[in-house]
Amino acid sequence: MARKRTKDPLAEYMIQKIAAQAEKESRKLLKHISAIYRVDKDANPEQFGTGVFLNVGDSYFLVTAAHVLDDNSDSTLYVPSNKSSDLVTLEGDSFKSIADGGDRNDDRTDVGVVVLKSDLVDEIGRDSFLPVSMTDVDDIGKQGDIYIAMGYPAKKNEKVNLAKKTFKRRPACYIANILPDKKLAEIGVHRGSHLLLAFKKRHSRNTTGRDITAPDPYGMSGGPLWRFDIYTGPKPSSRLVGILIEWRDEVAGILAVRMPILLAGIAHQYPKLGDFIPKTTTVRVSVKF
């Protein structure tokens, strides 16, 4: 006869204590992320990706997964305005990582960047943009540290009220640890470039500490991976360490590209911003953009 899994009371107490802090932190961090919409076959808005607002020097960016920006070839892309209840067109110069052979399925980097113009920055709100100083370019996945993955799962954001032209954004936030290097090797990547967050649909922890059955993370691509520093100072704080790009169910994890990879792309495209970008000591970047 199968026996119900028992939980360790002390471990559960600590999880709940950490989760209470993570819940407060995630509420503060939400302003830095955005749902991304495209138009479906019936010309209706459809949420399908996530982006992070980032400020480097005097420039303002939306960073996301390259495969999210690929949809711009078939549809105009939109983000919610913080000034109104409208969706506004995502416009601006952009660049994406390039896969050998041009096949996005072979692109292990899979990051893209849109440079936002001043009027769109104002629609979003300048305080929504995370200063690049709040990134960590040397985090290679610290065992035992707490990480928070955030984004907009499409299954939670399907309904758009076309009559009232309103929509509800329902983010998902998960707390977990980083998986060991051997799991990265199983999917052909390395900790120099990627991080792998533990994720099981049936036993995930949201930021209330509840053990939940999570929705499919499709739609979270392009969302942030934060390291949650709960013990390193008088107040908990977070650093952006990666961008989510892929759910890898075979290793029970969500894959993220580390920030030095993405920031190297920005420095390459916009050399004048190089002085504002933190220098990494953990990886030598060689990525095609």
C-alpha cells in the first residue's frame, strides 16, 4: 500500500519563513517584468512571453528570449502600458543571439534585446527599469542559495476582455535551488553560460511556500531569474542573475542564460555603454549576436 509522503516539520517551518520574505521581495520585483503579447489568428491579443526592463547608462531595454522576438516576423508585439489599461506596440531597434546554421532550436543562448525609445519608456515608467548595477555577472549557481524565477505562464493569462479592452496579468513566482553541474552537462550546456533551476510541476514551491502543481511555464520565456540574498545583509535583497529561456522537463529544471552573456551582447552592439556594464571574472564570452 502506498504511503503518503511526510514532511519534516522543521524544514517546512524554515521554508515558510524564507517564503514569507520571498513573497515580499517578489512583489517589489514585479515592476521590472512585463508580459509580452502577439496577435492570434483571429486578430486577438495573446500573451506568450515575458520580458525584463533594464537600464544601462542612458539607454533603456527590454530583454527577453530570442525565440519570443522571433514572433515579430509574423505579428506586431505588445506590452502593457503602466499609464493606461492599453497594450502598446513594442518598438525599437533589436538584436538577438544567432545560432550556428540559423536554426533557433540549436541556439543555446536564445536571448534578445529591444532598445526602447523615449515615448515608450515613458509609457512603461522609468522606475520600472532595473539598474544594471542590480545584476550579478559572477553568479555561477551557488548551492544552497535561494533563487526566484518569475514570469507570465500563458495558461494563467489567456483571457482578454475585448469588449472592455482590459486584461489581467497573473504572474507566477517560484522559489528553488540551482541544480548541480552534472544536470547541465546532461543537456549539453555549462555553468559558465547557463543556470538550471530545479522545477517539478507537481512539487514546486511558490513564493507563499506552498507545495503546488504549477502551470506549464510556457510563456515565462524571457523572464528573470533572481538570486534572493536573505542572509547577507540587514535586509533581504535580490540580484538578477539570468534570463529564463527553456523548460527542460527531462532534467526537472528551467534553463536560464547567465547575465554576462546577455550584457556582452549589449556591450558589443553599443560600445559606449561598456563602461556601465559590470565586468565578469567567471567566463570569457564568445557569442554571436
